[in-house]
Amino acid sequence: MPVRISLTPAAFIRLRRRQLSLCIIVTLLLAGITIQAIQVQLSSASLKLSALGNTSGLNHFWYDNAKEPRLQSEGPLPPLAQPSPLQENNLAERPPPFGWIQLEDNFLEDNSQNEGAGKLFNDKLQEREDQHLQKNCQPKSHIVFLKTHKTASSTIQNMLYRYGETRGLTFALPRNKHNQLSYPKYFDTRFVNGVESKQLMNFDIICNHMRFRSFEVRKLMPEDSFYFSILRNPVNMMESIYIYYKGLGVFSKTKSLDDFLDNGLNNVSLLNNYAHNNLAFDFGYDNTATAKTSDLETIVNKVIAGIGLDFHLILINEYFDESMILLKHALCWSLDDVVSFKLNSRADQSRKPISPITAEKIKRWNVLDWRIYEHFNTTFWHKVRGLVGEEEMKREVSQLKELQAKLTSSCLEGGEAVDPRQIRDKELKPFQYGAAVIQGYLLKPDLDIQTKTKCQRLITPELQYTKLLYDNQFPETVLKIER
């Protein structure tokens, strides 16, 4: 039989106070445990952020908080990148390129207005990647280079041609001795000579102009291929494109670049691959976005994320020497492999100065290209610090310039580029097009055979070098033509 205890009102109040005190103590203990757990997680996140690169370079890093310190010249914050539906479907089919880590807790959370963005695009070369490269660095010979327009891409193509030719590598060359892979059409494996006839089934390097289409390129190239490309400031790039392609219908009726930007912007120019967002077009994306496009941020996010997923490295024209050193480290090549002379370069008389007003017009018209350039100009320096280091970069750039100076002294008559009218050798005379004057080089006379061959390859223009490689890879075609 239960025992009943009678309490006086005062005793009952004291008991309730003790119970309340006990509840408060338990609550505080649980809160303390929770706070400690949060601190541990924050410490872990801080360590992971530190692993993204040297904290001394945080002034180059994009934060989702606009109040964080950054370089004044970096402009507005780029948006958080999101992969397109096609790339999301392909993610499980292939490993991520350098600069991406698939562990969920290695991404920064996004608190921006971009609904569903979820994670910040990871544009830093990771320490674990650097360690992997240092321990397992073997020269790469499977290479995909997206050759963009008016970005110094012809110089890089020449470098790849030389590397592949001296090592007996196989190039994915355009059909019928063309120099472009059916550009501006989307790339298709059928555009590569030898594919449909099954003369060639395995390729090492592809580096001719094409409109990139990831799944088609991956059908052709080895799984371990290294993908890279190069960008140029869209303002200077637009001026170069206008001069070079002045004869095109979209430009031909305008008197100047300013005249085109003021009076030539219409549905025709909006769709033209040279006249509008040429970088985005070459990377395989729709190029019709302008500053007035309603869903511009969504488009920018998807394009930036897509390029980041498809390419291991994006180089910057304005830092060409640094780009070559970064590429040297990424490919595990030597300094000799990345030295070059400028090819397909215009003479000064065909260059036009750009006013600040014109520059702003170009940025608005080619806003997608501008945002792509801003983003990858930033990630470029993250990769420099992560893969090379700033001091080592300075040292190796100096070495590269010294090597280039030696080759200039050994190879070039006059030591610099010359007007094409001075070049008598048709194998060294660059193709002329539009209103641009494309310079070339003169070889020194009386070079020994070995030196002459090396020097000649350094200055052989794109069309002639492509034909040379074509003849080497398909000698039976040459024989048929000669007969």
C-alpha cells in the first residue's frame, strides 16, 4: 500500500525550486557539450580552408561575404558556380580534374541569394594534389588543348606540335588537311582524319580550333588526358577579333569597333560566334547572353562550373610566361618544352587603342566572356601559389626568358618579328587575313642542320606546321596526291 507524504506549502515550494535548479544545470551541461562540438567543427573547417592555400594570399580569394578583404582591382564578386544538367549527369562517369575535391566537407557553404547553389565552386589547387604531383610526376603526353581565338593559342599550339613531333606522338588532325575541326560546328569525332576510315584509333594530342563538346572529345581521347585552355582579357580580345575578321559580314559594314558597338548590335551580331562572347562559344556554350539578360547570374554560374569540371587548367594570356611555367609543372615537362616565340602576332600599326568608354561597352556586350575571364584570372593565381609558389614562379620565369633570349640569338636574323613582306620562304610566311598584319620571323643563314631544324620548328606558322604533321601521319595520302 503506497505511502502518502504530506508537504507543507513551504516545503513544496523548496522542492520545486530544487527540481528547477536541476533542470537548469542539465540544460547548461548539454549546451556546453554542443558548443564544444561546434568549436571542433569550426576548427576543422578552418584547417580545411587553410589547406586550400597559403593564408597570406587570401586577398586573392573570393568570399561569399562582400565585406571580406580582397584586391580592389578584382572587381565585383563572381557568382557561385553550378554545373549544368549535362555535366551533373557526367560527374559519376569520370574522376574530377585537378582543383576539385569531391568530399562534401571540403566545400564552403553558400549563403548567397543563388537558391540551390549548395556549395561554393572550389577553384583552389589543393595541397593533397600538389603532394601527389611531386611524388608521382611523370611527363604527360595525352593532351586536350582548346584553342581559343586571338589569345596566343597559336603559340601554344606550336609548342604542342613540337613536343609531339619530337616524341612520335599522334595528333587528332582535321580532315582533308584543314586547320580547324569543322569550327564553328560542335566537335564531332568524325571531324578527325582517320577516324571514319579507322586508319587511326588512338590519339595523344588534339589542339586545333574546335567548338568544345565534352562527351565527343572524351570518346576520342584517352581517359587520362590533361585538358587545358587559355583566356584573354575580352576587351583586348574583341579589338583583335574585330581587326582580324573585319571582312566578315557582321563587321564589314561598320567603320570602327566603336561604330559596331554603337550601331551594329542586332540579332545577327548577337548570334555570331566572332562578334559576341566568343570565349563562351568556343567552350561550347550559348553565346547570346548580354548584360540585360534576366537570368544572367544562372547562366554565368553554369558556364563557370562547366568549364571548371571539364578543364584541369585555364591559362591567362596577360601572364603568358607565368602560364607556361604553371603548365610546365602541371604536365611535368621541362623548360625546353615550354619555350616559344610569339606566333600569329600583329604588327603595331594594325593595333587600335581602346578608350575606357569603349572598354565598358565591350564588357557589357561580351558580359559572359568578361565574367569567365574574371573568375579564371583569380583561380590562376590560386594555382600558381598551390602548384609552384610565388618565389619559385619568379625564378623560373627568369630562366624561361633567359632561354628564350638564347634561342633568339641563335635562331633569328634581326632578333625580332618582321613584316611578312620580308619573308621569302613560303614555309615560314604567316597567313594574312582581314585588316591585321601578321608578323613572322627570318632564320639566320648558315645554321647547321640540327640547329636549323630546331629553330625552324619554333617559327613555323600554324597552317604549314599542320600540313607537315598531316603528311607525316598520313604518307599514303601524300603519295596519292603526288601520283
